[in-house]
Amino acid sequence: AKKTVLEETSAHDQLAIKFVIDMETNRFNETVTEYGTFKIAGHNLKIAGTDPSVGIEFLSLEDLDCVYRVESRHIAVNNPSELVFTAPWMVLGEEVEVRVTTQFTAGGKPLKKPRSVTFDKALTVLMNDFVAKPKDDEGRTQG
């Protein structure tokens, strides 16, 4: 008989999101500003592994087929306890959830299969004022 060996994860090794911060507005667990700096705090969040699913994504709650992926080059801080990155373009006013997928473990040996955690609060997408303000003919910001 063939035995199936499951990869064991202890409580110390659990993947968890404690809170998120929209650094553009300083709001906790409420909003995400497109093209703005965003922080996720928690446990074992470090983005690591070669599986194509590994990374940070925002999932639309209105269009279930719509996923906004954070490009790895936009991740500025990639630590087990926090991720800091530039949020991607998203539909303004949309409700989204953030999901982290990784093969990282505290023990250092990567998991064979990636695991994911989705933050349990919906976030509202806000417009980035710096990006959105139109310019006049001389390049000055209007409004």
C-alpha cells in the first residue's frame, strides 16, 4: 500500500494576514489606492517559490473572473511579517479581497505545493490623486 505523506505545518508555521494598511490614506482594513503603496502584515507571508500561482493578488468581488496581480518588481519589502508593494490598477469603487500565495516556510525548506491566505475584509478601491489629476498644456497639475 502506498502511503501519502502530508506536509506538516505547525502553528508556528501558519500563513496569516493580521491587517492591511492603505499607505496613501493611512486607513486600516478599509481601502486600497490604485498605484499606491500598500502594506500587508501577518505571519509567514514572504513571497517565495517557483509555482506560477505564487504572488499577491486582488480578487474582484463583483466580477469573479477578474484578478489583479501585483508584479514582483513592484514588491519593495518581502519579509515573513510584512509585504509592502505598489498596488496595481483596479476599477475605482470596486470591492476587492487581497490574497497572498507562497511556498515559504519558517523552516527554510520551501513547500512542494503553494498555500494561500485571503484577508477576510473587503477593500474599496480608491483613485490615486497624484496619478489621476489632469495636466494643462504646460504640464501643471489641474484641480
